[in-house]
Amino acid sequence: MKLLLDEMLAPAIAGELRRRGHDVVAIKEQPQWRALSDPQVVALARREQRAVVTSNLRDFRALHAELIAAGGEGHSGMVFIPTNFRLTKAATGQIVTALEAKLREYTGDDDLANAETWI
């Protein structure tokens, strides 16, 4: 599985996971991706066969349901971070560890397609 980190997540997370051998990019690493709408983020992730990692549960859970409904376009997977998880610089290591566990669990490009998981 490959990951696309939503805009609220630090590029340092993607960098550390890449150093560990994983294919991970962050929205903030690409200036042309900043300020994309949530549907545009999902479309980008689908084109690149990446699961979206986000803590924006309100919008992305609704998108997930819409995209997997009959006639929906589908998506490449969503990894949700609970809203009570503080996205601080100090938490970077915890997020990296949790995401690396998910990357080990879902090794194929389509393993999380049209599904969700939580860290």
C-alpha cells in the first residue's frame, strides 16, 4: 500500500516512512496539491493508487460512504486518525509507528481499496 498524507499531517511523517522504505507522500510536500478540496484529494489518491491518511473524519467518512455506494467511483483506501489524537510534533513518532504497522498489514496496492482502517 502507498499513502497520501492529508494536509494536516507533517511532511516529516512522510519523510521518515520513506526512510524506512515505504512509498508515502504528503500534500504539503507538493505546492500544487495544497488547498485541494477533499474530493480532489481522494481523486489524486485514486490516480496514484494511494490510501488517504487523515484526521478529517467529518468530511472523509462521508466521502468514503459516498464513494463505495452503488455507482460510486470507489477509492484506494482511507486510514483514519481519531480526532482525540493530538497532531503535535511530539506525536510524530507515534504516528510513524502506527502507520508503519498499517503498511505492514496492507502490503498490496489494492489491499485497502474501498475500505477504511484506523490507527
